[in-house]
Amino acid sequence: MKMHLGELLVESGIITVKTLERALVRQQGSGKRLGSVLDEMGVINQDELVEALAQQFGFQTVRGPGSEAFSDALLDLIPEEVALQKLVFPLRRHDGKLSLAITDPFDTDTIDFLERTTSLSIVPVLATRSDILDAVRLHYLRGETASNNALKVLLVDDSLEITGVIGGALRSEGYEVLTANDGVEGLKIAFSLKPDLILCDAVMPKMDGYGLMRAIKANPATARIPMILLTSKASPEEEHRALKSGFYDFIAKPMTTVRVMSRVKRAFEIMRQARPQPSAPAA
């Protein structure tokens, strides 16, 4: 019978049953991995988790994999969107095996999927989430960085009409606008360019708005970016679900550019007011 990470951590004495139960409650509906939740709870950080699992179960580990050189042929074995969504990174191919940096070596669904798609035997190698994210950003996203100091708004919607009209209105207000037509593309842009605000549709190909929000919040580098949900389900229940899930605001479709602009301006104004103000110098 297959065991999961939480059960193995309890069995090895790394955490208690009570701690696991608390973590599972917090994990429900968050889209976060168990290791991330335990890290947030202060029970065990990523470095400690990697070290504990390596000692207890004999896994290999790797630190700072992004600092090495990797061929395009090796990187092509793992699609960019899979590397981003599943937090995995290819390290070495040899004798029909693929060494794979991974945060959860017991994520058998991802391992089985990659063995089928690559026709290689996957050898899990433990790494921290931050190390894998750095490697993905450097080698898949090519270390892209933003050069414009204007406020950046990422608009993610599979409707070209919406990205065109709303994007044009945002640009006319002086914002730098980034656009994506599906959730995976939006996730890539968010990780590489770190916008100041994200507007995303609820229903999109590859990854919906709720999945995108969970992925954004699960990454410490983007977790604080406010997100506004755009949805055709204009109901109190949908608004409650959106706000409870972690969205900053909610805009029902059909929407006008005036409404979107007012919500965007309000979001930036609230963020500006919430930002700590420098204290006045002593007289």
C-alpha cells in the first residue's frame, strides 16, 4: 500500500500525528504541498525537511542545481510548464535513467507521468523548493527580469478581446501591461517578471484562475502579489469563494473598462497606504 509524505514523516518520528492533522486541515483547499504547509507552521523548514528525508530514507540530495550548465536536450525532457507546476528539474540522463530534482520524492503521480512521457526511469533527488525555483527561473525562463519601473499589471484571460480592450485601457492609464492567454503562461510570466497586480479569468485552458492563484501563493517570491478574479459567475456564493480562496478582489463579467480601472486603482491605493511609511527625522 502506497504511503504519503505525511505518513512517512510521522512513522519516522519527524513530526507527530497531531502536527500532521493540523497541517492537513491547513492544506485543504490551499493547493499547497504538505512540505510548504509544515514550513509555514514553523514545524520544519525546507532545508530540515530535505536533510531529514535524506537521512531517514536514503535519498540523494542536491544544493543549488541552477549553478551548473545543462544542455537543451536535457531540459527539453521536462516541459517548462511541468517544471513550473510540479517543481521538478532535470539533472542528468544516464543509462536509461533521469535524475530529477524534486521536493516530494513520494509524489508518485508526477514520477509515473514523467516516466511515461520520457521513457526513462526517474531517480528522485531531493532539493528545496527555492533551489528548484531558482534553477527553473535561470534555465527555463532564462533569468528574465523586468526593466521598466512602472507598475506592472498581469492580465491573464483566454479571450483576446478582453486582453486587447482591458490591456489597452490599462496602458492608457500608464501601467505596464503583461498579458497571457492561459494559466500556465500566466504563471511563467508571474514567476519571471513579478507583476505588482494580477487580473485573471476564473475559467482558462491548462490552469484555471483558482489553480493559478494557488500556484502564485505557494511560491514565496510571488505569494504577496494581490490578485483580482474575473468571472462570469456573478453570484454572492462565487464572490465568497473567491475572497475566501485568497483573491484580493472580484469583478463580475460582463465588465466595463471603467469598473476594472477603478478596482485596479483602488487596489494600488490600498497597497500604497498599507506600505510602511518612513519615519520623520528627529529635529
